[in-house]
Amino acid sequence: MVKDLVPRIHFYDQDFVDMYDRTWVWIDEIWHQGEKDGLFPEGYLTHADSPVINLFDSSLSALFLVYSNQNYSPYSMIDFFYSMQGEDGQIAEKYDIASKTPVFDPDNPLGASLPLLSYVEFVFYHKIGNKKRLKDVVPFLEKYFSWIQSNFMDKDGLYTVPYSAMHMGNLPREGAVYTVDYNSAIAVFALYMSYIGDILNDKELAFRYKRIYFSVKTRINSMMWDGDDKFYYDLDADKNRIKNKHIGAFWTLLAEIPNDEYALFLIDSLKNDKEFGTENPFPTVPVSSKYFSESGDGYKGGVVPFLTYIIIKGLMNYGAFIFARECAIRHMYFILDTLHPDAEKQDDVWEIYKPVSEGPAVVIDGTIENRRRYLPMVGLVTITLVIENIIGLDISLPRKTVNWTMQSLEEMGIEDLSLKKNSITILSNKNVRGWEIRLESEKLYYFTIHILDEDKKKTLPIPSGKCSMLIDKL
């Protein structure tokens, strides 16, 4: 059984556990076994048995495959793209699997994509702990970024790419040329490259990318932030702000671009039910937009799991754990209510959901497809957000740390999570002695428990073997 190979989760709502387990079963059903002498020696994943492998999909998939106890390699697909890198640094977004040749869309002739690779490699490092890999991939990442700069950066240091490279479907852009989401994604790339430089103790690498990061951050804050509307906007060809609000502005949270004051305004708009605070958080355009559709109409008001993931991770940068967790739980309920609309009927999981009622978003204009069982996107919520934000575990293998942030004491946890050559189990439950955390590990690590509602926080070294702690004693 697949669920015997991957970590097992515990949560007070069994439907969440079932959705987590079901996602791994779906992954197993479409996982392609690799060929030892081929370019995918450890296998790969594509959507709907596509003959094309996609860098965007592979990057998203890697962010939950890191929790597979390496039964489904998170590296294999990313390494394929590195192996395809051209002399000029180009990594095209799509490749034909059979011929290993790039596939270009007419509106994206260079194969641009969201630059997520440094973020993905940073996640790899903390979840799997291979420092040598970081050193090995830096040359690929540097060449890739140089190619992006050469082809998509203008003289003022802002970036412009074809709309399809931003994966925002039929989102109305109103003539945007310099988009806030892509430029913020560039800042994310540079920020995580600087973190990688710090990990490798490569001061020159860290400094160079910190300088790039602050350059992009300064331009976004000075040119895209509107002081009256308290929001980030795209720019037109003349670098004038286009006052068309959309979810791309919240990429700035992941990139740590807003100061605390700006961030509060953005977070308020995420909570406001007249803006982005719909029952199913967060629609691609606000309720106040002329484009907003309650049926979703694709990216004209639909809720997209990938963008929900980006926002929740951005919220964590500004200490909004409780709100981020609440939104992750609400989104999970909409996914579940769509999968099981009633007792006698079963639907599926989707790329885009309605913002105010259960069900897949309807695409009225027919310009895009709402993909059924699009696992590269859905797995970000049903696996990654469940572990990291709903259960609340933050794991770093190289630091030998597990931080568990709980809003309040609940029965939940994880079993048999593999940390390289160490398997750990962490469970909370209530018994006659009160609330207890049970821990099991093969090796020493450091465990921090933080219970927000009770303002309790404690860090302890967890020895090998089994042990437990009583919360009342903290």
C-alpha cells in the first residue's frame, strides 16, 4: 500500500487524513518508473499522461514530493531540466519527453517560466539535507538567471515576459507589461539564491544576489506600490500603474518586499470579504473588481491552489500563522466539499475552484481549461499545506530541528517521517494525565513546541528511542 511508504498524518478531521492519503494514491497511479540509463532514472510525474514535461509543474510537484520519504524522487524531474540547459543558460519551460527537445508556445517563443528553482532547491536542502547538491546546482541556477536577465530585463532593471509564462490563465491584465507577480518572483529567486550563498558560506554569491534582490525590491516598492490604494499594481509600457487589482500582488509577501506597514494593508485586503476574503480564500481578482465572477470564470475570480499556497507562505513571513492556517483549512474544506458534494455522488479535485460555493470554477469564456485532477497544484494543499500549516510542522534536516507551532492543543501529528537516515514520529493526544506529546526517533534532534493560545514555547533535545512530554509541565 502507498500509505505504508509515505509518512502517516493524524488530524482531528479524518476527511483531511483521507484526502492526504488519497493524493498519494493518485500520485502512485500516474508515476512513471524511470529507466536506469535514461534521463529519468528515478521516475517522473506528468499531468494526465502528457507527452510533455513542464518545468512549472515539476517545480510545484517537488514541493510535496519531498514528503514522500524519497519513494517518489523530488529531484528527478528538476535534474532533467538542468541536463537540458543550453549554452546560453536557457532552460525552456516544456520538453517533449520522447525526443528530449524543447516545445515552445507561439506566444512564448523563448520558453520563459516562473523562476522557482532556487526556492525549490532551498526546500530540498532543508527537507532532505544534501549540501553537496546545493553546490552542484548553483552553476545551473546562475546561468539560468543570466539568461533571464539577458532576455527579459529592461534598462531600468524591471522584467517583462509573455503572459503565459506567469501561469495566470485568463486573468484580465489591461495592457500590463511589467507585472508585479513576475517581478516579485524574480525577487524570490534572488532572495533564495542569497540564502543558498549563506548556506555554502559563499560570501560573494550571497552578496551578489542580495544586491540584485534589493534592486528589484526597491523598484517594486517605488514604482508598483500605490500609496492611495495601499496596493501593488502592474505597470504599462510607460511604467504607469494600471489600477487593476489581482492576486499577483501577493507574490510580494513571499518575496518579503512590503515593509510591516505595507504588509498590514495587504493582509487586511485578504481578510476583507469585499476584496480577497471570500469564503474560499483567495480569488484571483477581488470581489470589488468588475471582472469578478462568483462562478470563478477561470482566473476571473476562481481560487487556485498554487496561488493560495504562495499567499499562505507569504503570510508566514509576516507572522500571520493563525490567519494562514485558518485559510488553509477553509480551502481544504472547499476541496473536500467539491470532491464529495453529497453522500451518493463523487466529483474530483480541480485546478480552479469557485470563491463562494463548493465546486470547480466554470470557465465562461472558453479560453482556458479547468484541469481535472491536476495533481502538481492540488498536492501543494493536500500534502504540503496540511503538514506545514494545518498540522504546523517546520522541519530542517541540516539544523536537526523540528518546530511544531500549534494554535491550540489538538489531537494530530505525523508518523514515520523520514529525515535522511532518521525516522521520526510526533503525536499529540489527551489522556488521563492531560495533554501529552509522544515522540519517537532513531537519532537525536531538537524539538520546539509552540502553543500560541497558551503562550507556551519550549525547545528540548529529543534523544533516540521513545519519549513523551506533558504540556502542563512546560
